[in-house]
Amino acid sequence: MNAPEPLPVAEDWFAIEAADENGVRRVRETHVHEYGGGSMWLVEGTERALLVETGLGVAPLRAFVETITDKPVIAFASLGYYDHAGGLHQFDERWIHGADAHRIERPNRINTAAQWYLDGAFAALPHAGFDPASYVMPASKPTRLLNDGDVIDLGNRRFRVCHLPGVTSGASALFEEETGVLFTGETLVWDGDFVYDGEPPERSDDADRQAFRTSMRRLLDLPATAVYPAHFGRGDLTEMRRALNGYLAGNNTAKGENTYNQ
């Protein structure tokens, strides 16, 4: 059997989309498949900018974001997995719920879930010599440990932290009450009829399906007008609610090659 062709080294790693009607811009690592990477979301306020999720941390994300905004950036990770908190170490403000702080401070391939999703996730490499099979996101110390109800104030925009344990014990979403903008992060990711509810027991010591169901009922009660999950781009609210109601009714069918737990 012939060895696979080596992956090329990418010249441009990040791409950003134009702001939508809610002032939200999607940042992507364009050479990482959606199931192994995902979406980052950038919002600018009058005083600060908010980056929701920080990707894998394999390329200079902060330098890229600073070509978009000159405001101080708050980097928020919805949980401590490698594809959400990987770039936290690059920023001065590193915010995450306290129950997931250990993943940031002492990351490894198991507690950040890198062990199961990085092989085969790359269409190109961020730099020569990069090895997905051994990559561990850089450690850092969170500068703020968040709790349920905390507010992220950007000046003219305020996002409330919604602690929604289930996928991990510290998984959290952000909700802007004035506009209804909801960043679900990894607390809710769905693909068609499939809802990701965390890693199986042999992979995770704190995924809790019962807590997840309680969290999803709380999420359904939020008066959201727009939803931005951590994977597969901006979500459709009707589809989100349909998938969630199906999950809560006991239906959870994975389909397609880019679903979790494949």
C-alpha cells in the first residue's frame, strides 16, 4: 500500500465572514474539517470585542483578530476542549467557566478530546513539522473564572453566561437578552437529527446526560432570535428546536460523515 501524500503547508490559515445583521462575524480555520475544528464568533462593542471560541491554537489567531479590530479582546471558551480553548493562551483575557479550568491549566489529549478528533481532520498543515497525532493545546491560566449569570460587558452589548453542564461540567453558553443572540458553543451542537451530548463514558469522566437534558430544557426556554453554535456555522432556530425536542423525546440519530462520536 502506498503511503498517503504528505499534507501541504497552508499559506493562509484563517478566514472571516462579513458581519451579519446582528453584528456577528464567523472566523474559521479553513484547512480543518468541520467536525475537527469549528466556528469562532467575533462581536465588537463600543469598548471591547468578544471572541467566542478560540480554535485549535495551532496558528497565530490573536494576530489575525487584531487585523479585524483594534479593541481589547475578551477570549471566551464554551468549554475546555482543544477546538474551543486551543487559542486561549494567545490572549490577555482568557475566560471560561471554573469547572472547566483544569483543562486549560493542565491540558492533555484525553481531557481536551483531541485524542479522538484530530486524526484526519486536516486538509493542510499550519506549519512544517506539525503532527496532529501528538498535538496538545498549549496550557494557560484563565484570567477570569465564570459562573452562571455573570455578564460580559462590551460597552454597548452585554452577554449573560448560562452554565449548561452536560457535555462537560463547565460547559456554558452566552445569551444577549436585548437582541436574543445566543452563542451555544459546545453546550449544543446538532447536525440534522443528531444532537451531540458529550463523549461516551470510556472517554470522559464528567459528561452527564441527565444534566444535559436539564440544560437543554433551560436552553429551549431562552427567547433566542438567532443561534450560533460552535460547529457547522450559524444555526437555524427552527431546526435547533426540532432537533432538541427530538432528543428530549428519545430520538438521537447520527448521520453524515461529519458527526461526532463517529
